[in-house]
Amino acid sequence: MDDIQRFEGGFLLTNSYLIPTPNGGQIMIDAPADADKWLEQLGITPTALILTHQHFDHVLSAHRIAAMGVPIYAWNAFDRGLLLEEVVREWGMPFDVVEYPVEHVLEGQNSLEVDGLGFSLSHLPGHSPDSVIIHQKEARALFAGDTLFAGSTGRADLPGGDPELLYRGIREKIYTLDPDTRVLPGHGPETEVGVEAASNPVIRAV
């Protein structure tokens, strides 16, 4: 499955992805700023929107996508405490998140099937309490959110962060996947599990 599409939105260049399903649909991962405009340009209404976590930059378009009739899946129900509102205001930036409905709360689930496409789910807190990594085995693709990046990791010093949980989770839940698994992160370029396990300087240093 090489036709996963990627979009970068917002001032933090947050990634969103579209994954084709066997039934002809598209599943969206994360909804940064202007992701709804990207969908309009493509002429696509996704079958579902799955959130890797609910930090503000990953959900800025979620309410608009929900208004298209797209069901939202997330580890937790909508929770303003997860959005980092105080952090954004400290940065001097406007806080533009509009509440969105989470129809499908994934907490406690280790698998999910949507429109004929199956995923394995693993809760991996440390960057955000609600972070979930989403593995699509047939595509050799891991949607890692802000847990693991190419050559780095997500921040663990934000509210709700915990570096010990993050680094242990990466070792136990990501590095144990097949080395050629593609890591599709919440920011920056894709990488592979084997590359990061061998050389990621953050994890190697702790």
C-alpha cells in the first residue's frame, strides 16, 4: 500500500495522512489546520478520522471534518485538558480549537477495523496522556503521532508528559515491530523502525 497521502498543516507543520481502504474509502489520521481544505481539493470525504492524540495542532480541523459527517475515533472523549490551551496562550498564539464530537472512544482497545481495513492499537503515553500508535500491518505502516520522529522523539516536558513512559513505550511497543515498518510521524519525514532502533540519538542516550 504505497498510496498513503500526506499533508502538512499549521505553523507546527503537523502531518495528516489518508489511507485507502479495501472498500474504496479513505481513512484520515489527524486533522491539523487546513486539513479540511486539503480534502476539498482532493474531492474526498473520509470514511473516518482517527486521532493519534488531542493536542491542539492535531485537531484544529476536526470540527469541520466532523461537520462533513465523518465519525471521529480517539483514545479519549473530547477533553479540553488535553489540548494544551495554556501552552498555546503562553506562546502568544490564538487558541482556535472548536469542540468536536468523538463518536468512538478507543480506550482499552487493541484493535480496530474501519471500512474493511484493520489496525492494531497501542496506548503509548509520555508525550500526551492519550497518545495511541496505530499499526496497519499489511501496509507496513505505523502512524506514530508525536511519539517517535526521524532522529528524535516527541516532547515529554509538556503538561501530561512523562519521559520515562515515552521512552519505555517506544522501546517496548515500536522497536519490537518489524524493522522495515514505516514510521509515519506527526511531524517531519517518515522513517523506519529499524533505522530508529539502531540510531535514534534520544533513545540511545537514555
